[in-house]
Amino acid sequence: MTINALAATTAANAAITAANAAISASTDSRQELPLREPGDTAPTPVAELTPTLQRLRQAWQAKKPDYAQRRADLQRLREALKRRLPEMADTIAADFGHRSRHESLIADGMTVLNEIDHLSSHLRGWMKPRRVGVGWRFWPARAEVRSEPVGVVGVIAPWNYPVNLALIPLATAIAAGNHVYVKPSEHTPKTTEFLRSLLAEVFPADRVALAAGGADVAGAFAALPFDHLVFTGSTAIGRKVMAAAAPNLTPLTLELGGKSPAIICPDYPVEKAAARLATGKWFNGGQTCIAPDYVLIDEGRVPALVQALRAQVLARYGDFGDPGDYTRIINDGQYQRLRGYVDDARALGLDVVELATINATQSTNERLLPPTLVLEPGDDAKVMQEEIFGPILPIKSYRNLDEAIAFVNSRDRPLSLYPFSFERESVEKILHHTLAGGVTVNDSLLHFGINDLPFGGIGPSGMGAYHGRAGFDGFSKALPILWQPRRAGSDLLKPPYSKVARFIDFIIR
């Protein structure tokens, strides 16, 4: 890494630069470092990152994974994860303080197994070279496109779905024929060690590696010269990751966040909208990047929506005496941040509706934040300025659909958009006049689980996409190859051009 590159990174992020300096200092080191054992909770030394990447890349260069290896790797990963699902759910719950067991099995279990199944069933076809036409001017040459692995893919995973968002990109990178270096979140340390143990069971150390640690390790990790880097997290940190990767021109997939709106059109029943919003908003305690971040509903129906959401909370979680199906906030920092949003709304005189009554001491001790509505917030409210990432749902009314669309377009393009209407014309109007990373019509979240739908953001909500074929292609190089026969018309295209003037006139007609 050059001094100029480091300087550029410094301008973007001083903390990352410090980590880069540590990496630069160890770049020439070739000493053998001890392999991490499952259960080792110590952070990975920054000096260890570059040699580990080198080990992964050297092994990949020595033996690029063929179809048989890729498929076998995917099947071993599936079998190991399936067998250890109960352990996985217990581990994630321990990191959260409490997390719904069934939500872990669905979101971090089923989704990964489903993606592995999809990758495995389509892998052979995706790996086949694709013939493309050359046109009559280049005949009799032939051409093809091959999907070639790029090398070593880095994965920086977040804490909210710590297994899903680590293993889906990892499995996709494996399917594409790469080796993988994964950095889980420091906020889920027990899950990190579960992942370390799981991956060590499935993969040799020179095929998949794991780095653990906090911001210093993450910054240095992002600055490594990967062949591709996947980051899932906030837009603010995504900018820092992009700055750290820039000196190496590392290709990026950034799955970020933002404020994903739901638009309830006048024809859509309030009760049905409330049921589907409740699932999307309060799954995982609202700690979902594609959760509805605010709701726009036609004027006059806000009270009905409030009552319908209240009924949904009661039906799903009871009186919150023992809410086993309701996930807690991940840590004290996140809990206080969310409490700050509620306090800010109250200070502004807004109508704040807590949909369950929880003892204040229990709420603080357990980080148990009840489903909460903020009605008609203005742009000065913090809940309308930042991604909420918790169980707080702002509700705003609109006079007509054009006003709702204009409100969405006045903000950054969201990661997800949720139109609710049985009228095709209304839905198409919303889709035509807005642009989001992904859309589920008349529901929320579910587009994430469809393997053949690319998942990713746009603008501040992300770049690139993965899942299914989109991920396979994203972690591959589309290698164009032209095969020229022994005799070709192009042999004639050389000076003196006067001798082939008639041939040139023919091909440019």
C-alpha cells in the first residue's frame, strides 16, 4: 500500500488509517501464525490479518475450487448448520439477552438453509460457459463468457442477524469458487465463537478464516486487498468501509440501510395492513435493516391504524408479562439510543403511543422496549432523521398519493419500499415515481427470502446485490473469451489498407 493511498484513507477515516498502518507494518511478514481454535474468544491481532489473507489467497491460487469441491463444501455447511440449529438459537439468545427462539430458527436458520439449497441446485448450470454471438463481421470466430472466481472474498457481518448475514454471503462466495475471510460483529461475541467453531468443522483453515474483534480490527479488515468485499451495516459505517477499500480498488457490495417507507393506499384494509406491518416491524424487536421505518396512510385513518396495531401487539405478545416471542434490544447503547428517540418525540410535544405497558425497571434491566408509535412527526423529530432500527414506528398521514410519493422522494432512496394497495394502478404509480433497493407489495420483508430476487440497495442504501444468481455473478468475474480460427477475415485488416479497401467498405456498410 502506497503512502499516497494511506493518506487518502486518512482523510476519510483516521481510525481506519491507524489500522492500515498496522497492516502495512506487517505486510512483509511471512512468519507462520498460530491458527485460531474454536472457542478462542480473544480478538484477532491486526498483525495477523494480512498473513491470513495471504494464506487464503495462496491456497486458492494453488487449487481453485471445481464444481465437486464447491458442492461438497455447501453440503457440509448445510449439514453442520442443520445439526447445530438449537445451539445456534441458544447462542444468539445469549448475545441478545433474549431473542425469540423461533425468530432465530426462521431468520438465521431457514434462510441460510434455503439459500444453500438454491445455490447447490443451480450451481452446475451457473458454472457452464455461456455462448454468445459474434456477428457476421467477426465470423467464423466464436465467443463465450465464463464465470470465474475472483479469489478471496471478505465478509463484514452485522449483529442483528449474525448467522444469516455472515453465512449467506459466505456460501454464495463458496459457490462462486472463492475462499472467504469473514469478520462478524463484536456485539455478538458468543455467536462469533459459534461461527468460528462451525466454520472450522466444515472448512480447512486455508479455505475459510474468521477474524474477531472491535472497530480497530474491522477497520484494518476493510483495508485489506480483497478481491471482493461484502459489508452489511449502517450507511455511515459503509462510507468508512468504502474509504478504507478505495486505495486497493476493492470491488464492494454494500448492503446498508435507511428509512424504508410503507405506503397504505385508501383502498387497502387497515386491519390487514396492521397485521403485515406488525410482522415486518416487530420481528427481531425491529432490529432489521429492511423493517418498515415509517408509515404513510391516507388522511383520517391514523386512529384506526393505531387501534389495529394495538390489537396485533396484544394478540402476538399478550400483556408483556412474559414476552418470550419478543426479542430484546441487543445492548445498552442501542437501548439508550432508542429511548432517546422516544424522549425527543415527547419533548417535541408529539403523540407517543406505547402499545404495551412494561415496568420501567424490567424494561431497563432486560432492554425490553415495547412496540411504540409516534404520530405525525415532523422533520425535526429524530425518528424522521435517522434509521430507527428498533420497535418504534412513526405514522404520518397524507392527503393524496402524490403527496405521499413526494414525501418519499424528498429523502434518500430507501433499502426497501412497501406499497399496500389492491389497485394495480396505484401500485404502479408508486413504483414508477420512486426507486428503492427492493419492494414487497402488500407485505413487508419477504422479498429478502426470495432466492432469485437480487438483494441490495441503491445510493445511500447500498450498492451491488447478492442472493442467488445475483450473488454468484457478483462474486465472479464474467470472463469474455473470443476464439479465433486458423483463417479469419481480420487477417486482411492491415496496411497497406488500399489493398483491402473493398473489404473495408463491405464490413462498414
